[in-house]
Amino acid sequence: HPGIYIVVASGICLLVIYRRYWKQFLISLSLPIGFVYIIFPYLLFPMLHVVPAGSQDVFGPMLSQTARVLRDHPDALNSEERETLHKVVPYRVMATGYSTASTDYVKGNFRQDSSLSERLDYLALWARQGFRYPIEYFEAFFTIQSAWFSPDRGWDIFDNLYPGTAQHVVDLVGHNNRLPFNKAKQVRQQLYFDGPVQLYPAKQFMRYTFHHLHEAPVVGILFAKPLYTFYLPFIVFAVVLINKRRFLPAFIPAIFSFGVLLISPMDMSRYALPLLEATPLFLGLAILSLMYPQKYLQNSKHPKRYDRIVAEDTEPAIPEDGHA
């Protein structure tokens, strides 16, 4: 779900920066919006019997902060404030459901039938509590999101959906959507999957090899998740900022992608895949900015190369015959 927001937000920013090519950017924006917001939910999902998504993910970090306050200060809310919270998430869940690993439990009990005014009332309550308990809010946020900065965090590996995990998914989804018992059992059987027995030794070898590489000195940093979610993008951004500012707009989707990580319900590795997959782009931008730094080329022994690069930075190339 966050992908469409990253695309739209990045597209609007790039549309302003490269407004000369507004037609191309509008096409690039309209295609994913049309598929994700029209074709998928209104045509494809009903055909495949996909349950519509809720809006609980938007409130995940805020609900976690409220739950942290209630854990540390059980009397933080008066009766009226408790009722305001109860209309969005059951108060009992919020009072006992805080977790340092995930926001799934509290947001999983979000009342999908709550009205807009009730949700706005909760947001006002959340803002007021933030001024009263800023430390609890800070700790609740970074206790979960610190994984994107901590060098000792490796990548999660999931080669099977084990029966226990499948049951947990069914319990959560079944609770939110009130599935009958027989339907929940059917969903659990459909969720569980396993690979051929012949592949078990190979999967186990790959799993342990990856684990030991991550634990190895020096080399292990290459298998750490924060290298690709924070440190490498930040370093390359600094290199490009110093040497080749023309490339800075390429980091806009990465900035929004990292922002999405900071509101994720947990530090699951699949949320970070877009930044991992952007690594070749980051490295390429760094290499090019170091090879052709604009501020040094002006005084170099290659004036023709400097003139060519400056022309590329300002105007698109025009063939000699004058036809675009």
C-alpha cells in the first residue's frame, strides 16, 4: 500500500522540478494511480475475493504511543478521554496491548466502523497527550523504528509460512473481519505452504550461511539491513550533494521510502526491499558524481568535456540537423 503514496508524492515533486516534461510525468503518475486505485480495488479484487484494506495502518504509530502512555501511566486518561479512545480502539486492548516489537496488536483491533469525527477526536487526544508525555512518545516510536539505524540488525529470511504463523494470521484477520470458524479453517489451510522436502538441505545451508556471514567481523556489515536503509543512501546523498547536485532529484523516492519505514508497524525486512533494490542506482550516482564533479571540471585540463557536461545539465542535446 505505501508504494502508491511514494509514487504520487515523488511524482508531484519531480513534476515541479522537471516541469518542462510535465506530459511525461502525468502519464507516469496516471498509470499507477489508475491501476492501484481503480482497476485493482474495483475490478480485480472482487474477482479474486480479496478483503478490502482498512485504514488502521495510518494510525499504527499513534496508537502505539497511546498504548505506551497507558502502560506507564494507567491514570493518564480521564473517563471522557477513555470513551474517546474506546470509540476507535477498545480501551482494554490499548491498556494492555503495548508491544516493543510491533504495533500490529493495537492497530489490529482498530474499529473499522468508527466515524470520521470519532477518529478526529482521537487525533486531538493523541496530540494533547504528546505534549504531556513527549518522552513516552519518543521511546514508543524509536523502540520499534531503531532497527533501521542499528548496524546489528540483519535481514529476515522466510522460506516457509509455518503452521503457527498461518494460524496467527488467521486469528488476526479472522478477528478483524469476524470470519466463521469453518471459513477461518479454510483460510488457514490455504495460507500454509511448504516447499519440496528435497530442498530442505539446500534451504538450511543458505539460511545458516547467510546468518554466519552477517555475524562475521567486518564482512558482516554487508549483510546488515541498516546499511541499505540508511547509511549507504545517506553517504551517497552527501557525495552527490558535494559533487553533482544535478543528481539530487533521484533521491526523492528514496526519501519517501525511508519515511514509510519510520511509520511501519514493525521492522520487517520486506518493507525495506525498495531501498535494497535501489542500491545499484545509488552506487552508480556516486561513481558518476566522483568521476565528473562539476565544480572541479571547470579548472581541469579537459575544457571540452566540461562544456559538454554543463550543456547536458542545462539543455537537452539537439542533433546537428536541428530536428529533435
